[in-house]
Amino acid sequence: MKYSYTYDSPAGKIYIAESGGAITDVMFRPIENSTEQETPLISRAIEMLREYFAGTRQEFDLPLNPAGTDFQKKAWNALLTIPYGQTRTYKEQAEAVGNPKASRAVGAANGKNPINIFIPCHRVIGADKTLTGYGGGLEVKKLLLELEGRYD
């Protein structure tokens, strides 16, 4: 069974879901096929998000289980290596997954990232250092990067 709960964050409503003892979704839109219930794990995730937005947390230590293809999971694991307050380009992320020509593929994988913020796809920017797509919208991406730049 998948449980979800909504957190009203400084970046807007964040929908968090867990199943089988791991976080499966952190989205900026409602999570389908889930039962609305705050579980202890979701409560822990919300507390970590509160600390993150307050500038007192830079790392997360939650069990994560994003659903995706092997390539997507490899791309998302590369996101986990980007330090708080830093950014990488899609090319740099492609190099991190071992395929320097896969910039578009990692961009597509980032677009499917079901666990925003905890798997920090907001830290990936265009080659010209501009902000590019984000599931929560570019204003949220800008807010997250500014937040991290303020506290790093």
C-alpha cells in the first residue's frame, strides 16, 4: 500500500509518498493511487524538509525507492553525488553516468525523477548556466538553488 501526505512548504504544496518502508515520491502535484495518511516515515521526511527550508539541513538520510528504468536510476544516483549548494550541467551528469553523449537522456531521466529535492535534480542546469526545466517549475528551481546558495 502506498501512503501519501501533503506538506505546505515555502515552495508550495509538496506531496510525499511512501511504500514498503521507503520514500517513493516527493512531487509538486498530487500522487495518484495512494491513501492519504501521514506515516512515521512521511513525518520524518516532512521534518527534514522543514529543516532544509530553514537552512539547517544539507543532507537527507531517508530510505528512497524511486520507480524507474535502470538508466533512470543510474542518472538519479549521479544526482545524489552533487553537493548541496553546487550545480552540474547535463553534460557533467552524463559523464558521471559514464556516457558523455547522453546529455539529453539524463535530462529526460531527470524529468521523470519521482523524488524531488531528496534526489536533487534541481541542481542540474544548462550548459550555458541557465535554469532549465523542473517538475515544480522554474520558479521553484530558482528558489531551491537560491536557498542552497544562501546556506552553503
